[in-house]
Amino acid sequence: MPIRRGEDWGEPGGLGANGVLAAGDAEARGLIEAARRAGRPLPEIGLLGGDLCRTLGGRGDAEAIGSPEAWRFAVDVGAVLLDGRLFWFCAHLVARRRGWAGEALVVMNAAWRGRWNLGPRAHPGDGLLDISHGALPSGDRLRALRRLGTGDHLPHPRIRCHRTGAFQIVLQRPLMVELDGQPATRASNLSIRVEPAALTVVV
């Protein structure tokens, strides 16, 4: 079940015998997609790096992940239809043009995307995705880019933000959609939903 306000989250324990190590978000997404497309249960994943690992406080220590000192979390997974094609993600979805010019859409399950804190309120286990959508003029865009490291780019009057379990949007023009840091496809019609507490992650 998703975390509720005031509740502790996670529990101590190492990666199970059938668990799989993933170097980062993209590799974890590959494991998720392979399981979903084959109709198999999602594997338990030990994260050695990436934005979801950082959000969960992981150290990237493969030996520790298999020990009782590790921590286990039930995290949400994002599912998205991109012009009718189904994909999954564990950390974030970003649709944008080069340099963040024009319309951009950011969907965060983790707090971080690289060195940028794009989801300062995002929590991977609350059953919600953090959505930011808008288009900034060049001056505002430069100021926002300087603040991305701390998450202080939000709130902004030209960026609409909300937290939700399901979301649909038709972009003004097709944009390249990145899932967990990797380009997936260009799309304009996005239908996004969260799968609450669908994945066990160990860090």
C-alpha cells in the first residue's frame, strides 16, 4: 500500500535470493518493461545507482545490498501510453525540446534527475506522480535552470504543478519523451498512471 502521512516507510533487509541488481534507473526500467510485457511479476531490484537510488538514500554498495544493513522499499511505478504505445518508468518522464525551449512536461516519481531536483515534493511510495507542465520565456528559463539543483524553480506562475495518480495531456506538438533518462519516442498524446507500491527496491 502507498505510504500515508506520518508513517514510517521501508524496512531493513537485504536483496532476496531471486533479486536482480540494476546499475541505475534505465536498467531497472528495462527489467520492469521485460516483466510487464511477458506477464511476469516484477523482480525485486537492488539499485546500485541512479536517481531513484539517490532519492531513497542508496549508497551504491553491492555488498551491502545483500546484507541485513540494506533497506527495502515498496515503490510506485509509472505507466504511460505514448500515442497509444505502452511504456513504464520508475524514476521520471520528461518531454521537452533541446534547451528546454517551449513547452515541457516533467513527471517525477523520484526527486532527482541527474544533478537537478526536478521533483522537490516527489515521494516514490505515496501513490502519486508529481507533474510540472508549462513553457517559460528565455529569461525565466535561464533563471529556473540556475535553481534546478535546489528545487527552488518551483513554484512558478508559468508552470502548472499538481500531484496525481493519473493524468492525460495532448501536447501542442510532438516532443521527444525520455523515460528514466533514455529517449523512448516522440509523442503528443500522453496518458499516464501510477502503479502504487508495485516494485520492491533494495538500496
